[in-house]
Amino acid sequence: MADFSLELNEDQLQIQKWIHDFAENVVRPAAHEWDEKEEFPWPIVEEAAEIGLYSMDFMANALLADPTGLTLPVALEELFWGDAGIGLSIFGSGLAAAGIAGNGTPEQLMEWVPQCYGTPEKIALGAFCVSEPDAGSDVSSLRTKAVYDEAKDEWVINGTKAWITNGGIADVHVVVASVDPELKSRGQASFIVPPGTPGLSQGLKYKKHGIRASHTAEVVLDDVRVPGSCLLGGKEKLDEKLARAHEAKKSAAAGSSGKQPAMATFEATRPAVAAMAVGIARAAYEYALDYAKERRAFGKPIIEHQGIAFMLSDMITEIDASRLLVWRAAWLSRNGTFKNAEGSQCKLKAGRTAVWVTERAIQILGGYGYVREYPVERWHRDAKIYDIFEGTEQIQQLVIARAISGLRIE
Ligand SMILES: Cc1cc2nc3c(=O)[nH]c(=O)nc-3n(C[C@H](O)[C@H](O)[C@H](O)COP(=O)(O)OP(=O)(O)OC[C@H]3O[C@@H](n4cnc5c(N)ncnc54)[C@H](O)[C@@H]3O)c2cc1C
């Protein structure tokens, strides 16, 4: 168990600098181009793979070799300071990896996580597929079904997934499906769909408001057959979980048995996602601060007008408060347990901060903040997604409300 400290250790400082340099020299200069193109930034992800940033080893070291839990949020804040669309293209596979790590056996983890990254010579991608056209926040309503074909020891998956980062272009798709619809979220399981499996295809590719370099698309599953070994956690564990859930349902305590596969993943990844939002907010704040020192109005730099200086004071205060919540949640997730949904608290705060700070940055730049020649409007567009994915603002509030009240608030 590590003590909570705000002082980063030598390794963390090195990683922070290494990623900051990459963000400053490679990611940020490319950000406008890929935002305009709205295409997956393969050359930048390749560069990230060449330096070892896009790799399973980096993720494993950042997560496993770090008792403080702070390395990953520190890394993500720097990368997303560079650009969120490219940042998500580099870290999107991490969500699939987290889905495998959270629900799979150690053997499944060793087999499939490396395949979410590939090698610098041949990059691979992972996608974590939960959301559906009619089931986003309400994960218990998933319609995608997985049916076991005992004779062949295969699962047959049918359904449509919506809004999937890397959907259809990924090599490994981790799909959450219902195996026992009567049990709602307790009757769900996660499956690996290996590269090249027939029946999986990309549907609509979305044209988005922000993070436009990141690929987001529907994933269509049409009689997709995967071997029994692709059920994460294995059949025995699933059967036990379903039996317990049926028992609990009979005794009217359905809420108390087993963890939901999608929720388990999101709990673990929320501090990391919140750190991305902190990175965007910091980028906008720093840019606005520099601008305010240069831009003159009424005979002096605009920062010398209290109205602008106070805005910047509030911006840094909100960013620092968000980062503290992120670091607390990241530390707790390695060294304790969440009591008051601290993961959701940090995601809620950081998402709101990113949206608010980037909007204030536009205000400080005036007309220049509103045009695409300057990065601030892009940061504002990018920030909004942090109020939406990995649980909307309202879903974070719901999770916190349930944690502090112990009640099933709807
Ligand atoms: C760019 C992008 C990338 C994404 N990547 C992925 C991915 O890789 N994998 C994946 O599985 N999903 C992904 N998503 C999906 C994302 O997680 C969902 O969009 C999100 O969970 C919200 O679901 P929804 O869009 O269906 O909104 P809805 O659930 O329909 O919500 C609509 C509104 O109702 C509110 N609401 C819903 N329920 C309640 C309630 N009980 N109380 C109060 N308010 C409520 C919501 O907060 C929201 O404001 C992505 C989405 C986007 C836009």
C-alpha cells in the first residue's frame, strides 16, 4: 500500500516529461489536420507505437508497476493536453484491454490484450462494445444476445452496437451481450470477437462534434460465432453467477449478486477518462493565459483587466480541484476502495471543468477563440464528450447519489 502523496516520483516525472514532449512535438502539430480530415490518425499512432507509448507494455507498466495509481492519469493528462482526438486514438484500445482485464481469466488476458495493440510493425486496435442504439446509460436494456451452441461449444452473437470507439476497424472487439435477458444486467457477459470473425461488420461511421480524429462507428453482429473460450471469465463462472442471480431474484434481492461486466470496466476506467478532460482544460487555460498577456485592449494587455484575470484565476482553480479529485480516485482504486463513488465524482467534476474552462478560453480570445485557425474552439468541441461517454453527467450523479444514500435512487 502506497501513501497518498502529491509529489510524483522519479519514474512518474520522467514519464510525464516523455509524454509531454511527444504531445508537444508530434501530437499538437498534427491535431488540426486530423480534426479536419475526421479520419483515424494512423501515422501518429504508428509513431506512438515506435516510441513504446502505444503498447501493452506501457499500459501494464503504468498500471501494474505503479502502487500509487497516479502514473496513468499523469500520462493521460499530458497526452490529451496535446490533442484529445489523437489521444483517444492512441488510448481507445485501453478500454478494450480494461474490459478483458476486468472480466477475463489471467490466461485470456495474456492471449488477448497483446492482440489489442499488435506490434510497432503491425499495429492492432481494440474496441469495447457496450452501448446500443436503444441502450446507452441504461446498460441493463442491452438487446444484443449471445446464445450457447453446446454441440459445437460456440457462442452465437446477434445485435447492433452503437457509438463504438474503434468499432469495425478494431482487430479485437470485446462485446457485452445478454445471455439471460430475464436477469437484465445480471444476465450479461463479455465476449472476445477475434480478428476476422465472419458476421462482424462496421455500420454507420459517425460524423462528430469533437474528438473527430477518433473513429466512432456502429458495430453490426450478424450470427457471429465465437469459440466457448472467448467467453470472458469462462462458462463455469458464468453459470454460477447466473444461478446466484436467479436465487437472489427469487428472494427479491436481485440487486445484490455479482458484478455487471460493463459497469466493472467503467468503474476502473473513470479516473483515467477524467484525467483526459483535465488535459484538455489545461491546454485551453495555458493558451488563454499566454494570449491574455499578449493581446492589448484599451491600452494594456487584457490580463491587466480584472475581468479577464479573475476568469483565469477561476479556471486554474477548477482545473487543480479536478486534478486533485482524479488523483484521489486513482490512488483509491489502487490502495483502497471507493466509498462515495470517488471515481464518478472525479469524472463528473473533470468533464464539467473541461467544458467550462474551454468555453471561458474562447471568451478570453474573443473572435479569435471562435475560429478554426486557433485551437481553442476545437478544445471546446472536444471537451463536451467528457460529459457524455463513460457515463453521462447525470449517470455520475446517480452513482454518487446511490453511494452516499445507500438507496436505489432512479
Ligand atoms: C464519441 C463517443 C464515443 C463512445 N465510445 C463508446 C465505446 O467505445 N463503447 C461503448 O460501449 N459506448 C461508447 N459510447 C457511448 C456512450 O457511452 C453513450 O453515448 C452514453 O453512455 C450515453 O448513452 P446515450 O447516448 O444512449 O444517451 P441516453 O442514455 O439516451 O441519455 C440521454 C440523456 O438522458 C439522461 N439520462 C439517462 N438516464 C437517466 C437517469 N436515470 N437519470 C437522469 N438522467 C438520465 C442522460 O444523462 C442524457 O442526458 C461513445 C459515445 C460517443 C458519443
